[in-house]
Amino acid sequence: MQTTFSIIKPDAVKLGNAGKILAILEGAGFRIKALRMLKLSQSQAEGFYAVHRERPFFGSLVKFMTEGSVIVMALEREDAVLKLREVMGATNPANAADGTIRKLFAESIERNSIHGSDAPETAAEELKYFFTTQELNQI
């Protein structure tokens, strides 16, 4: 079993799509190990997305991620990182496969409803950003 990290972004929460996204994830075989709804502060969003600090979209990404509530999750299943990437779909919803979360719910390449870790190492770091070891090992 592998654990990965995901965020249901402010656009999806605001539009009432969080439950639908959770249902898709569970239907794809993910078990929710930990889940929390919160509103990211500017410093939290800047820290989480620090890897993109030099990219031109960094400022707008931070602004977007702090505009409303998000749901952070630890998800578990075999090949969780790869499977989540498949279920999410391409970052640009115009290129996402039919039936994927981004094809169904995303507005644009930036307002794309969901974040998922891109590698096991990234997942480990992102999970630690939002959850304690104790929270992740409760179930």
C-alpha cells in the first residue's frame, strides 16, 4: 500500500463539488487515511508551493489557494501516486481524459479543482506539511 497527498482546491469546494470528488476517489479504490478542511494563509500557501516561487504563475497560484477553503487529504491504495494522477487527469482540463476529475470539474489550468503529489518523495513531504505522523498512523 502507498499513501499520497491531495488537495481539493477552493474552486471545487466553493462550487459544491468536494463530495463528488471524494466519491470518485473512493470509487477508484482510495481509502481516506486523514482529511481536514482549512483555509490556507498566505504564508502556508507560499510555503507549500515554494518549489514554484520563481515561476510566473506563483503569485496568482497563492492568491487562488488562499481565496477559500480547501480539503487536504492523505489517500491510500496500491500505486496511489500514479493512480491519483490518472484519476485527476491532465493539469489543463482541456487535455484531460473524459471522466477524470479535472475534465468533470476544472475551470482552467489554474482553477483545476485538485492537487495530487507527483512522486512518492513529494507525497511524503506534502503529507508532513499538513499532517502529523500520529494523524497518519491512527487508522
